[in-house]
Amino acid sequence: KKKKEVLSVSMGQGQEVVARRFVDQGAATGCWALFQNCHLGLKFLEELELRLGDPTQEFDEDMRMWVTAEPHPEFPIGLLQM
């Protein structure tokens, strides 16, 4: 069995750039990504929801993402339903 690389970033203070890079890397290589404190990066989550729902986007079948966040009324619930 192959060992998976797990990339992690704590959102806030401009970390959206890093998070986007992790999504790109996961889509290409199948690595896993952990996005922490996402209540601080709601705009990124909306962007991620749109990207994951776009049928023209291709993602490696082994890619996985985890999201942690404090409760927030603007959290995109659709992201959790994917």
C-alpha cells in the first residue's frame, strides 16, 4: 500500500493561496489535504464548493479533503453534502 502525503493549512491571514495550491496538488497527484479553522476562510470554501461541483474539473480519484471549522451561519452547507 502506498503512503499518502497529507498537506495541512490553518486558514486565515492570506492562507487561501496555500489552500488553493493544495487543492491543485491533490487534484493532480491524489494527495490528501486538511483545511483547518475554515470559519476564517469562508470565501475560500465557497470557491472550493464551486470548483468541486464543476463537471469540467478533473480530480485524482485518491484525493481526499478534510475541513475543520467552528460553527458559522455562512458556512456553505453544500460543501458538506458532496
